Amino acid sequence: MISWRKHYKRGLIAIGLLLSTSASIYAQGDAKNGEKLFKANCTACHALDKQLVGPALGGIVDKVKSEQNLDTDWLHKWIKDNKALRASGDKYANEIFEKFNKTEMTAFPNLTDQEIDDILEYTTNPPAPEPAADAAANGADTNSITSIEAQKRESMNSKIILISLMSIGGLLLWLLFKLRQLVKLQQTDELVGLNATRATSFGDIYNKYQNVGKGILVLLGIFAAYGLWNSLMWIGVYKGYKPEQPIYFSHKIHAGENKIDCQLCHSSAKYGKVSEIPSMNVCMNCHRNIAEYNGKYMEPGKDKAFYDGEIQKIYAATGWDPASQQYTGKTQPVEWTRIHNMPDFVYFNHAQHVVAGETAIINSYNKKNPDAKIDVVCKACHGQVDTMNVVQMANDFTMGWCIECHRTTEVDMNNGYNKEYFKNLHEKLKKQYGSGAKITVDAIGGLECGKCHY
Ligand code: HEC
Ligand code: HEC
Ligand code: HEC
Ligand code: HEC
Ligand code: HEC
Ligand code: HEC
């Protein structure tokens, strides 16, 4: 029943899509859709009004027509696969490639003709910028609300810490005072006590000591409680941990607004244990030509001047002089603060999760969170990073968290990797649990201490 409904819904959507595309075939190109496509695929290298990595694309249809006598057919070929076009010996394609120092433009074989027409329509007739009210509404999105809540929670936490520290300080003062009293007492006892009997004096001291002893016990008790409470607290503090970074790099602007793929920057996640922070050269691939921020999105409290200043820091770090378009050779390292960091005795491997576990993790996550589905595997563990201006830990990253997911995630036994790797095991498990049984990560060893600990 449910799956029938799903199909029904899909059918409706398909019909809707068909109708809308067939409608727009007659409308030449849809500039609004073109704008979206342009932002997602081209802004890394092109702007309409100025040269970035590639030439300015405003009015490009007219330009190639009047200057080169080429029509949109040529543009379609170029955008779909400029390399092939160059290889075919096309004169202008090779000319412009030379002119841009043989900088490779990405090929876009996936764009349909209609989509390319939409993009070209956008470069010819860009829609007027949206009114300011919209930008303001954009700024006050839900993301900033949650971050305000997080800030409130953080300030609550620091208040609690402050109060505890103050009470501990108070107790210490009290203890010092008591000790002083004791010392004084002993001194006076010694002076006066020459004639007094030892027994009374001892009893006196014992009584005093007993009080101090009680005080110390109470103090230790409070320390222990504080320690326990603090260790509980730390879980919360790690989750949501977002240190200040040397460059204000916004994932919302890069991965969200500009839809840049996580793995373009964190490319090593696929291949190995760590998913590194990109080097400054990766930034320069784009920022050699993006010297200013002209995006519509503004985080409340930030402005263009702020973002421009942050981009300048990339140039300072790499020694790039934007005026002469050359490297000066003077570089400064950028030291990002690590946010996620497992203790040394834990073995965590990104490739195991991002490659072998990808579909299993996405499917299982979407089943558990029907209201907040994810499309990128990273988000199952790191949260909706593409909505975060500042990355913060989205989970507590404890052993319990790893194990909870291993217990509840059904492994995809048919993906290439597992099919080979677990061939024998799979047969055994089928016998043990029956062929239709669910195999979760714990069944393939995901709860064995040695798999996660050196
Ligand atoms: C990785 C950078 C990059 C991306 C992404 C990119 N381009 Fe380019 N594009 C270039 C470069 C560089 C050139 C100049 C020619 C060369 O060096 O190949 C160029 C040239 C062009 C030209 C020829 C311009 C002229 O003056 O004749 C067109 C048209 C074009 N790109 C369209 C697009 C479109 C549309 C997209 C997005 C779907 C896009 N490009 C994405 C880098 C890029
Ligand atoms: C344009 C490059 C770029 C893209 C695209 C990008 N990141 Fe990042 N990422 C960075 C940089 C730079 C840092 C270090 C600064 C920081 O923590 O914000 C970082 C930090 C992180 C961290 C924290 C690392 C730590 O210190 O523990 C996580 C997690 C992360 N990125 C996940 C993602 C995910 C998920 C995506 C896709 C939704 C993504 N990134 C897309 C550049 C990028
Ligand atoms: C794939 C292209 C690409 C890469 C790689 C890239 N950026 Fe950006 N960056 C952009 C775009 C696009 C914008 C937004 C420009 C606009 O809207 O006018 C931007 C904006 C920025 C801004 C201003 C907004 C903000 O996030 O604070 C900073 C700072 C910045 N980038 C830093 C970096 C750093 C540091 C790296 C390397 C770790 C990097 N970028 C890598 C494309 C890229
Ligand atoms: C199964 C959960 C999980 C998934 C899926 C996942 N990560 Fe991680 N990520 C972690 C853990 C755990 C760490 C801490 C690793 C450590 O400290 O050794 C981490 C650390 C990082 C770091 C900091 C550098 C490092 O390697 O320690 C970056 C950057 C990062 N992840 C990006 C990504 C990106 C991008 C993706 C998607 C391609 C992704 N992660 C998918 C759990 C995950
Ligand atoms: C979002 C769910 C999820 C989380 C969280 C998670 N894992 Fe996994 N893990 C998986 C899946 C799924 C696999 C199986 C991948 C496959 O198909 O081979 C896996 C496999 C593994 C394996 C290989 C097991 C084997 O027998 O080959 C290790 C080791 C591992 N994870 C360690 C960790 C550690 C350490 C953490 C916590 C820091 C963690 N995982 C958190 C989903 C998760
Ligand atoms: C799926 C991965 C995984 C498995 C399986 C696993 N651990 Fe852990 N373990 C972790 C992670 C991750 C941490 C670090 C947690 C943290 O830093 O908060 C940890 C921490 C620990 C600690 C330190 C305690 C602490 O609070 O820091 C001990 C002890 C430990 N594990 C023992 C074991 C034993 C014994 C087993 C087998 C029964 C086991 N672990 C199985 C992932 C795992």
C-alpha cells in the first residue's frame, strides 16, 4: 500500500516534470532555472560581469555570434565537453584555451540541451536582483535561530561552571581559615598548656581535627560530584564544539549556497583513514579569481567588507599578489583548529564509512529520520554541515555513539566491496540467521574491541 502510494506520487512528479519541461521548450530558456544551474556549476570560475578563472559570460551568446560568427550550437558543444571540441580541431576553442593559459574548464556532459539553453538565457537576460527585504529574510533563517539557542545554552553552561568554581573557591577559603585557627590554637595551647594536662589538650585538638576532617570529607564529596558532573558536561561541550578559526570559512556559503561538493575539498575521505582539511592551494583554485564576496547570502552581523577581508587572508597565506597576479614567495601557514579528534587508541577509517558503508548509512539514516533526510553520507555523522557557517560537532562522537550505529545499521552485503570481502562470512551468516535476515554491522565484527582499538 505504502509503496503503491510512493509510485503514485513519483508518477505525479514525473508528469509534472514532463509538463514543465515541455512548456519551457517553447519558452526558449528559463533564466530563473538558468541562474540556479549557473550558480551550482559555473560560479566557481565564471561571473557575468567580470573575468574570473574563465571569461565573463554576460552576453556570451551575442559575443561569440558577432566576434566569431558562432551560434549556440557551438556553445552547447563547448559547455558539454570543451576538451572534445578542442580535440576535434575547432579553431576558436583552441584559441580561447591558449588565451587562458590552457586552464581546463570542467566538462558538463550531464547538462541537457534545455538546461544549457536556460543557462544561456540567464547570461543573456539575467533576472533583476531580488529586493532587499528578501535578503533580510534570507539572513534570519532557521539556522541562525538554532545558533542563537546554542549560544544561550553555552552561556548557561559557563554560568554553571562559574558558580561551581566560586563555591569551590569559597570552600577552600573556609578550609584555610579553619587551618589557621587550628595552628593558632596549637600555638596558644603550647604557650598556656605547659601546666595543663596533656589529655585535655589532645582531646581539644582531636575535637578540632574532627571538624576539619568532616570539612575535608564534605569538600572531597563536592569535588567528586563536580568531577562526575563535569565529565557528563563535557559530552555536551564537545557536541557543538566550534572553535574560532584563523580564516572565517563558511561551509554554508561554500557547500550550501554554492553547492560545492564536500569531497572537492575533503578528497581524501574516500581513500583513507583521514579526511584532511584542504591545503591553501585548493582554495586558490577558485580564489585566485574570487577576490571579493558578491553573494546574496549574508550572515547576520557580517557584511561584504568582512568577507572580502577574510578572502584576503588566503592571499596573505599563499603569498599571492592579486595586483600583479603573481606569487611573491612569502607564505604564512594557516593553522586550523581540529574540531573532531579521537583519542590515539581509537581507529576510525573514513573510507570504510564513506565508500563501503555509503548506501547502508544513508538508507539507515533516512529510515530513522524521515523528516531530515540526507543526500550526502558525511551528514549522517557530521550533521547538516552545508547549513553551518561555523562547523560544529553534531554528535558526541563517543564509543556509545559508534556502537549504537553499528547495532542498528543494516550492512549492504551486495556492494562490490563487501561481496568480495565477506563472501565466506556472508554464507555463514545466512545459515545462522536465515537468508532474509538483517545483517547489521555488529554481525560483521563492528562490536569487536580490536576493530576500533589498537
Ligand atoms: C573549473 C573552472 C570552470 C568552470 C567550473 C566552468 N568554466 Fe567555462 N571556462 C573556464 C575557462 C578557464 C575558460 C577559458 C577557456 C579555457 O581555458 O578552456 C572557460 C570558457 C568558457 C566559455 C567560452 C567563453 C568565451 O569567451 O568564448 C563558455 C561559454 C563557458 N566557459 C561556459 C561555462 C558554463 C556555462 C559553465 C557552467 C556550466 C562553465 N563554463 C564552468 C573555466 C570554467
Ligand atoms: C571549499 C572547501 C570545502 C568544502 C566544499 C567543504 N569543506 Fe569542510 N572544511 C573545509 C575547511 C577549510 C575546514 C577547516 C575550517 C573549519 O573547521 O571550518 C573544514 C572543516 C570541516 C570539518 C571539521 C574538521 C575538523 O576539524 O574536525 C568537517 C566535519 C567538514 N569540514 C565536513 C564537510 C562536509 C560534510 C562538507 C560537505 C557538506 C564539507 N566539509 C565541504 C573546507 C571545505
Ligand atoms: C570550488 C571553488 C572554491 C574553493 C575550492 C574555495 N572557495 Fe571560498 N568561495 C567560493 C565561492 C563561490 C565563494 C562566494 C563568492 C561570492 O558569492 O561572491 C567563496 C567565498 C569565500 C569566502 C567569503 C565567505 C566566507 O566563507 O567567509 C572565504 C573567506 C573563502 N571563500 C575562503 C576559502 C578558503 C579558506 C578556501 C580553501 C580552504 C576556499 N574558500 C575554497 C569558492 C571556493
Ligand atoms: C561514520 C561516521 C562518519 C562519516 C560518514 C564521515 N565522518 Fe568525518 N569524521 C568522523 C570521525 C569519527 C572523525 C574523527 C576522526 C579522528 O579523529 O580520527 C571525523 C573527522 C573528520 C574530519 C577532520 C579530519 C580527520 O580526518 O580527522 C573531516 C574534515 C571530516 N571528518 C570530513 C568528512 C567528510 C567530508 C565526510 C563525507 C565524505 C565524512 N567526514 C564522513 C566520522 C564520520
Ligand atoms: C552512521 C553509522 C555509523 C557510525 C556513527 C559509525 N559507524 Fe563504523 N561502520 C558503519 C557501517 C555501515 C559499517 C560497515 C561498512 C561496510 O559495509 O563494510 C561500519 C564499519 C566499521 C568498521 C569496520 C568493521 C569491520 O568489521 O570491517 C570499523 C572499524 C568502524 N566502523 C569503526 C567505527 C568507529 C570507531 C566509529 C565511531 C567513531 C564508527 N565506526 C561509527 C556505520 C557507522
Ligand atoms: C565501533 C567502535 C568501537 C568498538 C567496537 C569498541 N570501542 Fe571502545 N571506544 C571507541 C571510541 C570511539 C572511544 C573514545 C570515546 C571518547 O573519546 O569519548 C572508545 C573508548 C574506549 C575506552 C576508554 C574509555 C573512555 O571513556 O575514554 C575503553 C576502556 C574502551 N573503549 C574499551 C573497549 C572495549 C573493552 C571494547 C570491546 C568490548 C571496545 N572498547 C569496543 C570505539 C569502540
